[in-house]
Amino acid sequence: MTALTTAPAELRARQAAGPLLLGVRHHGPGSARGVAAALDAARPDAVLIEGPAEADALAALAADPEMRPPVALLAHAVDDPGRAAFWPFAAFSPEWTALRWALARDVPVRFVDLPAAHTLAADPTWGDGEDEADGSAPVDPLAALARAAGREDPEQWWEDVVEHRGDTDPLAPFEALAEAMTALRERYGHGGRPRDPVREAHMRLKLRAARKEFGDAIAVVCGAWHVPALARRTTATADRALLKGLPKVKAELTWVPWTHRRLARRSGYGAGIESPGWYGHLFAAPDRPVERWMTKVAGLLREADHPVSSAHVIEAVRLAETLAALRGRPRPGLAETTDAVRAVLCEGSDVPLALVRDRLVVGDDLGEVPAAAPAAPLQRDLDRLRRSLRLTPEAEERELDLDLRRDTDAARSRLLHRLRLLGVDWGLPAAGRAGTGTFRESWRLRWQPELHVRVAEAGVWGTTVEAAATARAASLALTAAGLGEITALAERCLLGGLTDALPAVLGALADRAALDTDVAHLADALPALARALRYGDVRGTDTAALAGVATGLAERIRVGLPPACAGLDADAAGRMRERLDAVHTAIALLPDPAPVDDPAALASRWAGALRRLAGGERVPGVVRGRAVRILLDEGRLPDEETARLMGLALSPGTPPADAAAWIDGFVGGPGGGLLLVHDERLLALLDGWLTGVPAEAFTDVLPLLRRTFGAYEPGVRRALGELVARGPEAAGPVSAARVPGFAAALDEERADGVLPLLALVLGPEVPA
């Protein structure tokens, strides 16, 4: 690979033997610069590029000012959009450089690889697994050449011999690389890739056709591995024989945005690279790349509040150059710059270095595609909606907080929910700011190139996002396996504003609910319906039909829950307690025209069911304890009755394990500790029972009690410890003398003093 000074006349003479074969490494900045230099010197009459043959019709879009790499050619089968393939291009990809060079000079350009119609129809594993002959893994050409040169790291070897070279002869590197690949192909054949001979046969046929059309002044830009096969003399008949009988499907192609992260090898892309951000920097900054890189790293670290000075940058550059000299490298590579960044800019810490690797070495650059690129109707509707709602696809994950009282935010929420229903997870629900209001939503947004395939797949349901989501919801309602799935679907329809889908979903819900007699299934289904009603209210959706179904479901649960809780084992009882909490919360959200205190009200009838649970002899202790706690919190159970039920549950005749389960149900969860702190009678009952547990039974109840009390806040546990240490009294209400700040009865004058502050905080709904 000796550098030579070559005149244009000599270049033409070297081309006389046939087309100019420029073997490259996909996504290599050195190869990209070399291709540009070779094309400038050779001035071919046509350029052939490795890529699906159908992409010829899309090539001109690469010159559009709105096209910004990284981008990819996306091909998918018309009848099966999930069968898709990508051909990515970065700004530093040699193929992209050749494409832009040809379009800028009005030079004809052709894609010569196997058509996507054949690629998509073939077995997805064809040519990607082990060698059919001997079961060996496919040959890595770079690794083989690096080993031959006595180097262990293929990436570092490639940087030294290609990326860091400064040849004055633009063709010398390609000739040397072709010679090396020829030796590899003679030894390894197709290298464990049985698909390659078929692809190369198609490339040779396209090359013959181009020579007939344009003559021999043709440049071919392809993977260096294919150069020996394209240079080999074969007959057109033999090449056509290799292509005969290949399966074929109808395929559609378009340009889609791509990301640097998806170019990384760790993302699963076979021809990927480990450091796309670093390679992009090398391509964009051929002069003083190390100095510019260190400056970029310093800027990133400063944004993260990591102190970095200009002196740090200077020292890091010097260290990188020194390391390169010690390691015998022509100039610092990624290994040297990373070591220098860690030692100087990160002060030996790998924590800020991880940020540098993620944001700069790999990066989240997302390309752009012009509106003129072909797209399915559903994709066009999605693009129209996101532009009108000012939602920009980004490769880096970001948080989006929505206030559903605003029209724009409500429309954004509907769009994201509809896309999730279609399997296009652009956004995922996230935990937002604290509060229980239904008018807030939080999302984590991240656009990934594969979502274009999901949009293409969803196109079978409709040409607009709303129509497709409606059709998809109706289909899911018919095929749902259980009642819970249908209720969750109803909730999703309301979240997405799919009112046209609700009749089908509610019809399926009513039919399934009428046939399902399992109270556990009904209890699992009700919370989703209650949430749906709540969301529908804040979104202004008509939910009258859904409210009727939910109320009927609640009535069936109320009647069937007490007998369903009898005779449950410990695990089933624990699950039933969770259902009890969920159903109670759901019933509180259901609309009820009767006043809360009216015996005919749903809440009153539900309280009657809870009383039956609280006094049921065959009901597990954890369920009985939870029922008592709910009634107490709702003000439907007097303190004296609560103490009586607790005394019965903790009586000497009750097995310790059952008593511990009752305690877990009663004081487990939020607020249980404060209840004991503020009511010393209950604490005294609990303390008396605990001190009377026999030693042989104590070890059995200890884990359950530890789980119950261990969930309390540290302050609550400390207060309970202080009360127990001084001996809680078992009778009488809490008095001001015993607990400072608390009185035996409500002080209405002091309570009224809080109302003006509440009115100021909560608004005019609270009377001052």
C-alpha cells in the first residue's frame, strides 16, 4: 500500500483493463474519503453501488436538501409488512459518498445488489448462520487480515492501515485491499456465507448491462469482500443459473430516518460498527481530529457539570499523542483518545466516561427524510398528525408531560395511545409528577427506525391512525381470551378517544361478563372499567354505556365476593386482599345517582358486603382484617366495634398464624402505622396479643409481622417504639395529656381556622 503520485492519464490507463472496482468497508470514513478522491480522479461515466436494485427509483432523493443522513433504505413485503430489511447509510458511508458524488455531477447511478423482492422472500437465516458444509462460523475478513498482520484488534488494525492514511495515489489503497481480499477468497471461498455467490452473480449481470450502456468507464463501490468475485471472469449463463428459481415477493422501498445507535454493532445490525459517533467525527474533521474531539468531549462534560478547563484539553491531546507513539500507531485512535479522556478529563473515573461513550462515541444522531419520499398512507397520516401537534421524532429518550385540559396535549395523548394500540410504541407511559389528578400524563418518547416497519404492518387496519386503531380495537375485542383483556381494551379505547370502537368492545364485554361466573375474574376486570370512566370524564368522552356495564359488574362482585372468600389458602387469600383493595377503589369511582348515605346507594350496599367479610368465620384473617380497615377508614365502623373485632381476632383461642394474618390485613399498607400511633386502644390490643404468643409459635408469625411493620415509614416505627416502651394503655381514647397535640374530641374552632388556607390552595370549591 505504498503511496504514489499518480497523474490522471495513468489513472485512465489503469482503468483500461475494465471497470474501477472500489472495495470498501461499509460505514468507514477512510473508505468514504478514498472513494471521493478516486471518483474525482477517475471521473467515471457511471457509478454502480452495492444496494437493492429497486432503489434506482429512489436514488435522486439523496440529493434533496431535506435529506440528512443517517438514513436507510427500507424494503418490506407488500403482503407481509413485517417482513422487512434495511440498508443504512451514514454521512461517512462510502456508498453514500459515491451516491452524492454522482448526483451532484449528473452521472448515472445504479444499485446492483440482489433485488429486495428476492431478499425478503428468502429464509431470513439464509447466509447468516454457520457454513452448511462444515458448521464453522462465517469468516470475518478484517479479523483474518489483522491476524495475518500480527494484530489482535481488527478495529485498531483497520484504523491504522485505512482510516489514518494520507495516500497521494487515490487508487493504491483499493488495489492493495483487493489483492488481500482475493487471497482470502481463494482460501475461504464464500466464507460461510452461501448467500454471497448469488448476490455476486446478480452484481456481475448488472455490471455487464452497465458496460453495454456506458462503456468501461464505470466505477463500482461495494464491500471489499465482493471485489474478487466481481473481477472474476464468468459467463452470463452461469450467473443466470445461480439466480434461477429464487423466491420472490412484491416489495416496496422508501427512505427512512436512521440513527447512529442503530449503526452500532451491539444493536444487532450485522455490518455495524462499534463507534459510529467517532467515525462520523473522523469524517467531518479530517484536520486535527484529536484536538477537535477533545474539545467536543470537554463541552459535553461541562454540560454535565463536570469541571473541565482548557488546560485539561491540552494535556489530554498530548497524552493521546504520546500513547499513540508508544504503541507504534501512526496517530491516536479511539483507544488512545479514550484512555486520555479517562485519565485527564474524567480524572480516572469511568462514570463520566460512560456518558462520553454513550453520547459521543456512539451517539444518538437521527437523520431526516424529505416529504417527497414514498410512504404508505398510514405513515403520511402519522407524519401529518405529528407535525400539527409539534411532536418531533428523536433518537434520544425524553420525557413529555401532558396536561389533558389543553387541546393540544389531549390530542397528543390520543395519538400516542392509538399508536400503542397499533403496536407502534413511540411513547411509553411513565410515572409523572406526584398527584392523583386524571388530567396529567407523562410519557417517555423515543423514535426507533424499526417503528417504520410497525407502521407499515399497521397499515392493514386502515389508512389513517384513527381508522386503523378503531379497526384494530374491534378485532382485539372479538379475539380477547378473557374478561380482563376486554376491560383493559375498553380503557385503551377511551384513552385513545376511539368512540367508534366502543360499541364493539362494550358488546363483547357485556357478553363475556354475563358468561363469566368467577368472582376473581370480575374483580380483576372492574378497576380498568372504573379508570376508563374516570379518564372518559376528564377527556369529555360519553361513557354512559360503559358506566352501566361497570355498575352491573360491581353488583355481581358485591353479591359473590363473601362466599368466594371462604376457605381460601394463604396465597389465594393474599391475592383476594389485593382484589378487595382494587374493587373498593373502583367502586368509589363509579357514578351513582343515589346519595352516599342512602341505603340504596352502591357504596352502602358495598359496605354491607364488607361487614359480612369482616365477621365471616370461614373468611381468611387477612381478608377480614382488610375489610375492617376499609370500613374504619370510610367512617362506617365505630371505634368501639373496631376494637371488639380486633379483640376477637387476637383472642387466645385464635391460632397465632391466623391472628398475624388479620393484623397484616388490618394495619398493613399505607396509613396502618399512623392508625396505631393515634389509637392506643388498638395498639394495646396488639401489644397484649404479641406478648402472649407462645415461644414455639413466635418464629412462625415473625416473618409476617416483620413484613407488615417493616413497610412503615421510619418516623412511624419510631413513634410506635416509643409508645410500646412506655406501655400503651388498653382503654380510653387518646387524650391530650398522653399525646401532645391531640384532644379527646374535635376542636371545631381550631379546625375552622384551616379553611381559609384550604380555599387559597384548592380554589373556590372549598368554602372559607
